[in-house]
Amino acid sequence: MPANVESMFYVRETPWHGLGVRVENAVCSGEALKLSGLDWNVIQKPIQTTDSLPLPGFRANIRETDNRVLGVVTDRYKIVQNKEAFEFTDALLGEGVQYETAGSLQQGKRVWMLARLPQEYIIAGDEVCPYLVFSNSHDGSGSIKVCMTPIRVVCQNTLNLAIHDAKRIWTIVHTGDINEKLNEARKTLLLAEMYMDKLSEYSNVLQKKRIPDARVMDYISELIPLPEDASKTQERNVQLLRNDLITRYFEAPDLKYLPKTGWRFINAVSDFATHMDPLRKTDTYKNNLFMKTIDGNPLIDKAHEIILAVA
């Protein structure tokens, strides 16, 4: 099994590595917890040295089912169990919420679940479905994250733009009163609606920015720059990446009908950033790509900045 993906389930279309349990329809939280292999708890135990000296102030987070050590944390760290994460999302989205994928990465150190929000949007003539992703780490390396992931239905491209006046990601640290923080985080649904409204507003702005073909080539060169003192191999690799993006902008079937505007450019970059095969594949590249879906893809953000700067 490739590194990072430990267990998962998915609905219909095979994601990432093609691993996990396939189901035909989205499922409720109880089924999702089992299908994703997340039906386990984390417990904490004190730490001591090999000669039995205690280490005050620290605890080991351990998966109860197999005693796997997930990480070392301070004694202020509060555990949020996988079941609680599903319960939070259930409470946030209401009765009947359906999950389309969930799973465990890095042998349980990081887990996620993705639920489709009930409302759909038409943005720039495209049907866009908003999804809510709940991501949690059990190794002490990061906070709880709840984020919006708008996806174009026609091609499954994510539209994760860093919009300066609308939040897409909300974080909760593993200290203090976790339940109180999760209750506070329920405001994210209102903020999610605000993000989708802003995304629609920005799409209208980007649609008005007409781009001549020559400028598209300039923007792609800016987006994928050639390093100084580049070797012949680097030059060739950069050109391969640029050619890939050029093909997506000018020839992608789902973009051909769109005017040559900033909105078309953003969608081409999104397609490139979320679906391209890297020049050198590693065991974890698809999982790292998924993490960028949660945390934000810097390439899409950079493209957004380039287009917004166009007069």
C-alpha cells in the first residue's frame, strides 16, 4: 500500500491511489466511520525514559486498537476522537448529512472526512457544489481544520481561491475547552455561505478581465518560472509543465466554451494544479495534493493574484 494512505472509503469515482472501500452512494456518519476504518479511539499515556524516569508535562497519544504511538504531546493537549469529528459535522450540517469520502493518513496520524453541503451554486454558468472538509491530527503536529472546498461538477476541479475578505479555512487548537471551541466553530456554516457568495462575486470580476493569447503565455511563464542558471534538464522540465498548462487553457473540453478571460485562466490553473502528473512521481504525491486541497494550493492562489492585477 502506498505510503500515507492507511484506510479510506469513497463514493463512485476512484480517488488518488484507487484504494479503499467503494460505495455507490454517499453514506451517513455511522456508516462512514466504519467504512473509512476510523472506528477507533485515541488514548493518552504518561511517558518515561528507558530507565523508568517519568517525563512530566508530556503524554503519548496512542491508538487503542493496536497500541500504535501516534505522537507525543503536552499534557495540555485535548483529544478529539474520530467519532466526535463526525458528530460535529452532523450537528453543523443538520440531520441527513451524507459523506462522500473519509479516511486515515500516515498510519492514523491525520484523518479527514468530506461532506457535501446541501446547497448548490451556479457560478459563471457552472454548477459548483460546496463541500465541507474536517481534518484532524492525532500526533500533535497541527490543529483541527474545517474548510470549504468548492468543486465544479463538470470536471471535479476545486476552486480554492484565497479570497482576502472571506475565510475558507477555520482552525481549532487542541488545548482549552474543545467543546466550547467546536460550538463556536458552528458559525463556520454562515461563513461558508459568505465564502460562496464572494466566490461568485469574484468570478464575475474575473470574467470581465479579457486576456489576449500572448498575455496568457506571459502569465504561464510567470506562474511557472525558469530558475536562474537553469540546466538543460530544468529548462526541458519547465517547458513540459508550461505546455501542459497551455494545453489545458486552450484545449480542455470543459473550457472551450468559455471566453478567454481571467475566469478561464483560473479554471485551467485549477485543473493543472489538481490533476496533473508530476515529472517525478513519489509514493505520496497524490496525498500531498489532497492536503493542498485542504490547506490551499499556492499555485491557484498565485494565478488569482496575477489575474487580479490585470488592469
